[in-house]
Amino acid sequence: MIAPRKSRNSIVARNEFAYQAHPHIVIAPDGTWLVVFNNTVRGEHTLHPPHDPRYRNMLTRSFDRGATWEPAEVVPGYEWSGVECAGLTVLSSGEIMLNQWQFEWIPLGRALSAQNQNTYDLPEAFASEMTDSGELETGPKIAGRARKFAPWARGKGRTVVHFSEDCGASWGQTRQIETAPYSGGYGLRGAVELKNGRLIMPLNDIPDYQRIFVVISDDRGRSWGKPIFAAWSADHLFTEPDLIETDNGRLLLVFRDDRTGHLFSAISEDGGLSWSAAVQTPIAGYPPHLIKTSDGRVLCTYGHRKPDYSIRGVFSDDGGRSWDVENAVCIRGGLPNKDLGYPGTIITGPGDFFTVYYCQDERGITGIEATSWSPV
């Protein structure tokens, strides 16, 4: 583990009455920096998007390279609540594409009176899911009284993309993506546009959170083909993938495994139509964000949810076949607990990076922070 040659921390968004987490960052064609993140009310116990219908995706913009940030706005509109983490894609057309998964939510009383209660997941299931994941301490704390803290029920949902023609200032067209036979499609890192203009977006099934697949568009996201299987194993729970095209045209897919706590990867040599078997990487942490550096390396940033609680980055010199974990960069260390992570990184200059992530401050308020840094 090494420290950056230089680093500076800053706040992107924080609200003492809100829980803000799970950011993603891109640079718009006009140079504006865009950060999308999750926002819900701050309560006695923390709930993440699969268990809270009050979540909305919010977008903040910076016109001065991260020095200041505009007040965050709900995207694409207030009718889009009960959502998972969102992803952004900058298209060669100059448009910005926002991808979302929106759960179907109904009041608990309505779910209990429904003729087919099996259609909905009830609060007891939420407590069990949170306990099994171990990501938060909430599950054991609300077990036996989950209906007091989560008086709602969760149904299925839909995968959608929205488009902005003014660098994220407003949002227009919406298109739904069919994900059958999978239960749904959730992705937090956007799509990759290949050299031929094709879009490939990695997703995981939801609410199962165990299978990885991709969808392909040949018309800038207005329509999407049938899902293509990428990764699954009975011994693992694969979720939250990211995708990058390496210099030789190979596609590298990296995703978290909730059984081992490690990142796994798969490779496609045919433009995403088929994928190699998933292999475990030496990276302990999640979820991944991938970028290609100016010197051809791949940088993976991720959250490390064990002491030292931290945001880390690791480089690969061979397109993701191996990772230099012995020289992993501690981008931001000394964080107070494991309620952290989901970093996203942009390149700001030769050898310079800007990484956004979420974490708690000294008051226990969870918000979006960032670190400008350069490796040694």
C-alpha cells in the first residue's frame, strides 16, 4: 500500500438531513463535471436503495473542475423515486445518457391486503437481506420490528435510460430496456461506446443480485437487444459490474462478489457477444470503477470496507489480466467505518485523477466527498 504523491480532499454534496451515497462521475462534452448520486432522508437506521422507496437520484454539476458544485437536482424528475444507483454515459453524439433501475413500491397495508401477497417482498425480507449482506449494521438492529422502520413492500421494477442534450441541465427522451429472462437489470456505471458506435451496458439481475449480463444498442441507446449472459456461479453472488474497452479492443468486465468480498473479472474478444469464465482477482473490496489512463494502463478504484477503512486504486499493465495490488494506492484512508465507497474516477491531467466516493464525517453524516490525487 502506498500513499499518493499529492492529494487534496473536498466535499461534493452533504446535507445533515439526508443520507447521500453511491456517486458516479463523468465529464460532459462542454467540460462540465457531472456527479450523480443517491439521496434519501436520514433516519435512525440506514437503509440502502433495495429497502427504501424514498431514494432518488440527484445530479450536481461543477463548472470549475471540482472547486465548487451547484445545488443538486433530482434527475430526471420527481416521479422517479424508489430507484437504485444510477450511471452516466457520455455519448459521441454529445448527449448524456442516464441509466436507472426503478423498483415498484406500494404501502405495506396494500401489500398485505393483496390477493397474491407473494408478489411483494415485505419488511421482514428486507431485514433478512441486510443481515445476510453485512454491508450495514441495520439488519440485526431492526430484526423482529422491521415493519416499524420500513412500512412498505417491494415489487418488481423497470430498467430505463434517459437522454440529455444540454450536458445534464435537463432530460428528455426515456426508453425502457427489456431484461427478460432476468428479473431486472441494474447498473451503476453506465455503458461503453465502442469505436464502431455500438453501446454495451453491463447490468446485474435485480432484486436477485447474483448474475451479470450485458445489453447492446446500435442506435445510441434508443433500443436495446436481448440480454447476453456474462457471469454466474452457484458459489458466488455477482453484482455491480463495470466495463471497459482496452487498447486492443478486448472488453474487460469487473464486478463484485458478495460471497468472497473480492472483485471478479471476465473477458470478451467478440464485442460482448460471449464471455470467458469469471475469475477472482486479488482485489479485496468493491464495487469497481474502471478507467483507461493516458499511458494505456487500467485503473480500478474501489472501496475497502475493513480497517483501514479507505478508498483505494490499483493499476493493471496488461488490460486487467493482473493487478499490482502490492502497490495499491490509498487514495483516502482513515475513514470512520465501512459505510463508504462506490468511488468513480476521472482523469484531470497527465498522471492526475479526481475520485468521488461517499463516506461519513465526524458527525456521522453520510455525504459525497472527493480526492484530487496523483500516484507516486
